[in-house]
Amino acid sequence: MFQETRALFIYCLSPVHMGAGTAIGMIDNPIQRERHTEYPTMAGSGLKGAARHHVIASGGDRSLVDRIFGPEVHASDHAGAISFADAQLVAFPVRSLRRAFVYATSPTALARTRRALALAGHDLAWTIGDDPGSNRCRVADGQILTDNGLTLEAFKFEATIDAWLGEIAGWLAKHALPQTAEDDEFRFFRDKLGRDLVLLSDEDFAFFVRNSTVVEPHVRIRDATGTADEGGLFYTENLPPESLLLTLLFASEERRRDTQGKQGRDDAEPPPKKL
């Protein structure tokens, strides 16, 4: 069993491809999506592998890495001491007529965020209001509106200003994005998240997360000639920059075999607040 649980926010700084491995549509390399919602997701196993690679590339002690993440070669010797849940989407950037883009979310996305944070021990003061309904939205700041509406991509939404959404936006701005120096590089985006969080209906939100990802063409290059390979055109899907996801990080007692071959256990230290 796990002794410690931490919430870990993931904020995309560039287009991110967490590949699904198979394609059944026009996109050759689609991103991972949940079956029931079609929301973009990141598998916990992939997150764990990426974290392991980062620790090793940063000069981490290899024996300590094996104790925390599990051995890479003799995987059956013992399990690792940490596990990652699949990352779930919190907010998705959508092009806006005002202020370039907004952070779009939905009642389902916020409810799942609240549930995950509660599992990690957070006592949240904010609550989630009603679904705004189709072709309607709720905003935290009225200055983003034009003619009492909000234009996202080519669609106009009737908008209402809600204080409770501002509370959620402020909490996410404070806790979901990194905070360092007073004039750090994330300050602009914290302020923007606090102002420009927009609540869409589950149906409208699902439309944007299905159709507003970054799809890029690529051409396979021949190693011998350095020129394009015939028939080598393919399309790759990415999560856009400024996407926000949330996962849970679980830590258990360490499991490893001692020199006599017995199963040894050490108390796990709480995982860091930042990774």
C-alpha cells in the first residue's frame, strides 16, 4: 500500500506528444486520449519513465534511482517505491478574439481536479457551479468579453461573469504553475490563468480538445542521401503549449532484496513538492 500521495501539475511549455501507439484516423501519430471522454491524457507509466530518465540525465545516483523507480534490468527483483496515476486534463488553451487565448475547462474537468486534489489531502474552499449549457460560458473576468459574449475560434458564446470561477482560477494560478522570484518567467501566465479561465459545457469543451490540438506534417529523411523519402509524409498530433494537466504521485515503503536475498523494506520519505 502507499503511504504518501502528492498532486503533481503538468504545464506544457511546448507542443507535447505522448503517443497513443496506434492510429485509426487521418493522423498517423495521435496523442493518448481517454476512451470515454476523448480528453487528452498522459499514461502514468510514461510519466514514470520520463521522470526516471530526467533523474538519470541530471546525474542522479543509479542505485538510488533503481530503489525508487524499480530496477531497469532485473525488473522482477523488486517493485519501485513510487507510482504515477494517469494525468487528467484540467485546462486547455483555446484561441480567443481577446487576449490571444483563454484557458478553457469544463464541469467534468474541474470535478475530477477537485477529486484528485482531495485524494492528495488538499482541503479546498472553492466549489464548482452549474454547467453553463451549450453555446454558453462562464468567465472569471468580464474584460475578455466583446458585446457580452466570448469568441473562441469561429464560435460566439453567451457569457456570464461568476465570482466562484474567479476563486478557482486564483487557486490554480497560485498552486498549478511554478513560483520562484517575484519577476520570474511564469508570472505573466499565473496572472493570465487567474483572469482568463473560462468554463464551457462538457460538450463544447470536448469539441475543442478533439479539434484544436497541434497537428504537424513531417517528412521521413533518408540517412544515405539526406533527402525526403518517397511516401514518407506523416502527421503527428501534439498537445498545445499552455495545456494544464494533473496527476497523482504515490510513494510506498521501499522494496528491495538485501544481501541474504530477503525482502527488505525502508520507510519512504515523502515525495518532493516540486519535481
